[in-house]
Amino acid sequence: MPQNPHDIQHIGQAIKSLLRQYHLKPKFDEANVVASWEKLVGKPVARHTKRIYIRNKVLFIELDSPAMKSDLSFHKSHLLKTLETEFGKDVLKEIVLM
């Protein structure tokens, strides 16, 4: 038990602090984006997503349907804003559809 009650830290804050201290926050954020893909875009888009990854703050999305790629390209700016709202502005800067 800590001697000083001010030394007590919420578990979420402690984890965030550790991620920053060990320079793991960018990779953790990237993994969260990829893991949350289906929740963010819905099952129909997720079903047509063959591969998704992030490199240098650019989200690469490989789709198996040209129609889905065309449709998603119209909504790219909205998707980027949604991702920024969910994960912060410093996680992604661009989306590339393949």
C-alpha cells in the first residue's frame, strides 16, 4: 500500500504512461485501428477487406471488390475523420485504397 495517497494512479493512466515511456504508443494505436476495423466500417466493408495495415501513419486498405473500393474512395475523408475522432489526430494522416 502506498504511503502517500497521491501516489495512487488509475490503471488506465498507468498503462498509457508505460506505453509512452517505452515508446510503444504509436504501435499500440495502430493495432487498435486494425482491430477495430469491422466495428468502424461495418460487416459488409470488413468482409471485402483482404488486408489492412499501417505504415508511417498511412492506413493501407486492400479490398477484393472494385465496387467497394470505388464506394469507399468517396467516403475516404469521412472515414479519416471518424478514425481521428476515435483514436486521435496523431495516429493517421492518410488512407490508401488498394
